[in-house]
Amino acid sequence: MNGQKVRWGILGPGGIASTFAADLPLVEGAELAAVGSRSKASAEAFAQRHGFARAHGSYADLAADDGVDIVYVATPHAFHLDAALLCLEAGKAVLVEKPITLDLASAAQLIQTARDKNIFLMEAMWMRCNPAIRKIAELVDEGAIGWLSAVHADFGLQGPFDASHRLRDRELGGGALLDLGVYPIHLTHLLLGTPSTAHAWAHLTPERVDENTGVLLGYDAGAVAALTCSINGASRNAASITGTDGRIDLPSGFFVPRSFVLNRPDRETETFEFPFEGSGYQFEAAEAQRCFLAGELESPLVSHETTLEVMGLLDALREQIGVFY
């Protein structure tokens, strides 16, 4: 970063914002500038807890803060669009927690606004910035496991979650698919791109959000992906990537891995280790800073095209399972 400082603001001081804020000091050049909340008291408590210089009692005040370069939007999904637009209109670069919005149309609106204003915008899909995931993509591209034939991945939380919980609240964009299923889908998209066919089935809660969902993706070249997500049972939360010449296995917590195993016939099993401090959010923050300082409007790790393709797929899957926001 050549000693250059990037002044961060956090919009929405919830749980994920707290984890992100704890990782920010691990990023060279990251300055904890300001936090914005709908409650002044909440903003002040968050700022004091994490060492931010200023606290604002409204999102608008944070967006107007001249001492902020990039705003990390950490509200529930349903509020991403309005919050990110507010920041873009104020000239702030924006890192928006995943999923970037609730649907493709809103994502396209947000991205077009950023492009029109020549402002950096990135979806905070931290998994794609993780060093282990980046190494896996490199190995697959190099043909380390041959032709890629299948991806298997699951992400399930134990629950049970009360009906008032955000994961079951349709007004907040609840359900397993948008909150958890985005990880298996992004992993598959990273390695195989957009599928030619997509099928989904889900069991819905009384609130009409999906609590147990299966997705099958097919590719013209012959590859398949079998993916599951749920909020009613803890699965392995692991992944495997199979090719004609080998397999890559990701352990539990595949979405924030510190290691993976490369298995190939007639060769010694190789374990790749990527130890790091913190929770893993520092990698997306570092990438956002790199792009911002370089004057780039999007990241090659989580491009606008990637965001739009995945959001389009999520829209199609939600329509199949009958979840509408």
C-alpha cells in the first residue's frame, strides 16, 4: 500500500460489522474513521468498542463524512440497495455485504450507478478473496486435477431459529439460499462459470422463506454441481472439487479455509496450508483498498459481471422454490 491510508466507514453496526471491524487493523493502511447507525448510542458504543474515530447517528451523516473514503455496508440484505446508493451519491466507494441486493434488477441498478459516477463498488464475497480459494482456482486453471467434472458443497446452520429471527424474516431477505447458499454457488461459479441449466427444490417456513434447499447445476461441457443449504441442521459445511485427474477437498468452513487437500491418483496427497490471523474479512478489505488506491472501479476477484451473473442465478432459483421478496 506504500504507506497510503484508506479511511473506512461502517454502515450498520451489527454482528458481521463487528467481525469485519475486528479484522480491519490487520490490513496495512486501514484507518478506522467512522461508524454510522440509526441510533447515535449504538454508533458510539460500536466506535468505542472497535476504536473508530467518529460515530454518526444516521446513515446520511456517515455518507456525508468527508473523512471517509470507503463505506462497508453491513445492514441486512433488504437495506443494502438504499444504503449503498446513499453512499455512492455522496461520492463514497462502497463495499457491500453479500448478497449485494435482493435481486438482479437492484444489483444492476447499483452497479450502473457506480459506473455512471466512476466510483469503486464491490460485493463483499470474502470467500473469493481468501488465499486458499485463490490458490485452488489457480490449480484448477493449470489443470492440476484435469477436466473439472463436479463440485459438491453444503452450508447448513443448526438452528432452530425463532420466527422473528432475520433468517426467517422475508422482509429482511431471509432464507437459506441468499444467506448461506451463495457460498456453494459462488464457489461453483468461480470454477465453472454460469450453468446452462439450474434446478432447485426447497422446503419453506411458514414465513415463506427457504429453510432446506437443494440445487443442481448443469454445464454443457458435462460438469455438474450438487449444492445444499439449510437453516434447520448443521451439515459438514465442506466442499469437494472433482476432476478427471484428481480431487480437491475443502474442510468444514470451506467458505473461509485455512487449508485444503489435493488428492491425485498414484501421487502423494498434498496439503496446502494458509494460516492467518483474524476471521478472514481482512482479505476483502485489502482487495477493496488496493482497487481504491489504484483507481479501479471494480475488483477482478469479485467483478461486477460476477455479481450480476450470480444474482441472476439466485433469482432463477428463488422463482423455482417460490421465495419472493
